[in-house]
Amino acid sequence: MNVAARDQQVSFVPCDLDAERRVLGILIRYPDKIDEIADFLDDSLFYDPAHRKIFRAIRELYQTRGKISYTQVYSKLRKEKELDSPDELLIGLTQSFISQAELRPSIEVLREKAGKRRILQAAHQIEEMILLETEESLPAYQAKAQELIFQAANVDGVDGEIAKDLLTVLNKCFLNLIARREGKTSHGLTVRFPSIDVLTTGFKKKDLIILAARPSMGKTALALNFAVNVARRNIPVLIFSLEMDDEQIGDRMVISELFRYQTERPISAFDYNTKLGEEDFIKTQSVFSELYDLPMKIVDKRGLSVGEIRAIGRKVKSEWPDLGLVIIDYLQLIRPPDDDRRNWALVVGSIVREIRDLAGELDLPIILLSQLNRGVESRENKRPMLSDLRDSGNIEEYADVVMFLYRDDYYYPEQAAEKGTLGQVEVIIAKQRKGPTGKAVLRWIPEYTRFIDEANREDV
């Protein structure tokens, strides 16, 4: 097929065959340019199959011999016998450009066209999926469609510079250092519990934070305290509650904020859930008014799969590009794939890995709550350890931060009363890739589902 016929055949597809020819022609004439554009160009950016084969031939010759020439490319193509009239194609390529300066602009054109083709392909896949009825439910179709579009929109051919020089990396680090010094940003997302923030220097973007404890230790309450503290700084928060419904979450937030009145006439959870007097109602109404404007979304659908969580996360991220924190309550309630026949430990490990990948994809920290296995109960020292996670999959391996909650008064109330540790909660940082391990001490106010900071830190 001659050049004119090929151009006419693909006129309805997002592509630019002239740009493809310019790139190939420049690389054949100026092979030293390959090193400059290796990180930005691969054969997927070429629409024409013949052009893809020619690029592969150029690349293979350069990788094996360190240099290429017109004759070498021609000989390789003729030997492989995959193209008709390779001589005609190559002659056209060497006449397709005016200056080697056209190389990078032409590559940008290829990247743009390839991106449009990916979106078009995703649309076709969605159409085929619906027509063939491949999924079982509307949420499954929505999750799959969102995944296809998100991937098509966020994959830009070859990923920038794969191998980054040290100077580039250190420049970014130095700019971050200056921003922190000038108070423009912290190293991570602080949760306004000073003893925790000192240990973590804030939760980092792309990190998976595991918050684990035995039942009734206050995992959900602490996570909600984190969420409100973050949202108060106008940083959007997304909460997945797989156990409690949205009203329970909302009531907990209100009751927690009523703690501020405990030095006056306290308004307890019992008061809130029965009938408030006029004065208490006015105070409670003011709490509602303050919470109304917080940038927070709550998903309270039970039995969500990782795929559905990912789809919702992407949707909220598209609505709120500055989404700063995701909280998932809790790991063991995430629905595994229906056809997964592996043992539970492997299934949970796979779920945790996918949640960590989602943190990277959304570019924010995810706090994943988790139950601990019963092994804690059988020990004399009931403080959780990393080994208490192992029966539940590769949680420790994939987590960037592992935090445990421990209360003396939960197990030994009489001893706690004697020692003065009633209400004390140890937040044990048992693992942290980017910082130290340690222990922060908070005080638990159960009637308000509220934690307050003891401004105390001990090393583990």
C-alpha cells in the first residue's frame, strides 16, 4: 500500500502519519538523538503498523550495535520480511523532515494522538462490555467503566524520565525543605494530635497507614477525630464506613465536638440521644453549623469491593482534585473477589496491596483500619505487635505506617485505676518507613468518643 492510500485509510483515527515519518526519518539520519528521547518514545505511540516495525528495528539495532545507518535498517527489515517494499518506505522517511529540530515537537504530537486513541479505545471497550453484558450489576459496570476511562486519561504513553538524575531529585527535596522552613507546608498531612504528628511528621502522600486494634479500643473514633481535624483546615476527606451508617458517623462527629462544653454544663451522648433542653439544643445547633461546611464525603455502603472503593475514590478525586485523605473502616469488611479461591491470608494481602496502590494513584495518604487477630488475648502482655497482623495476610509488608491502639484499662481496669492510667490510650507506631517507631499517649473520653492529646511521648 502506498503512502497516499495509507493516509486516506486512517483519516478517521486520531493519528498523524506525517509526524510519525518525521520522527523516524530524523532518527535514521541522526541516530545520536535516540539517547535524548528514549524515555519519551516507544512503539505504542506509532499508529501505522509499518512505522511501529521500523521504530523497533531502529531501536534494536541501536541497542545491540550502538549505532545505526540507513543501510543497516534496510537490511534488517528486508531480512525479517515483515514489510512490503521497505526501500520505498525508508526513502520516504528520509525526505519527510526539514530539520532535526522537528523531533521533539513531532513526538509531542504522537503522544497527544496516542492519548486520544486510548480514550477512544476505552469507550469502545465500555460499549462492548455493555452490549455483551459481561458484568453482573450496574455498580460493577460503573466501576469497570471508570477504571477504563481513568487509565486511558492518566497513562501518557511512556512515563517521562524513568531514570532521574540526582540533581533533579535533590532540587525537588530542597524546594520542599524551603517550603517547610517558611511554614508554607509540612512534610506530611498533620492530624492535630501533636504527639502523633511529632512522631510521623504528618502522613505522607501515597502512603498506606494501618490503624489496628482489638474491638472497642477506639479505632473508628480516632480516625473520625483525624478526619475532622484535617477537614477543619479545608482539606477534603473521604470516609468509607463499611460497618456504621452515615447517621451514626454524623452523630459521632457531633458528640465528639460537644466535648468542648464539658467544663460548663456537659452535654453527654445520652443527652444528645434523648431530649435536649433549650440551652443544650442551642449549643448543639452551633456544633452542627460548624460541621456543615467541612469538605467531607461519607460512603456507608456495606460489602464494597476494592474495585468499587477505587471507582468511588477516583470519582471523588475528579470532583475534589485537592482531596487530602481517605479513611477506610475497616479492612476485614472489604468484600473479596467472588471467584478468589485462595486462602484468606492471601486474599487480605492482595486487598491491602491494592489499597496501597490506590493511595499512590490518588496521590494521598489512606488510613485503613484493621482488626487484630485473637493471639493478643492469649499473652500476658497484651500490647499489640507486628506479628499480630501476620495471620491476616501481608499487611505489615505493604503498609508504610502501622499504628496500634492499646488501653490498660480495657484489660486490667483495677490495675489501671491503681496506676492512674484509666482512660489512657497508647498509640504505638510499630512501623514507619520514613520515620522512627515510638509511642504517643492520648486520653480517651468514651462518653464523647473523643481523644485528647496528653502531650507525652515515650520511645518503644
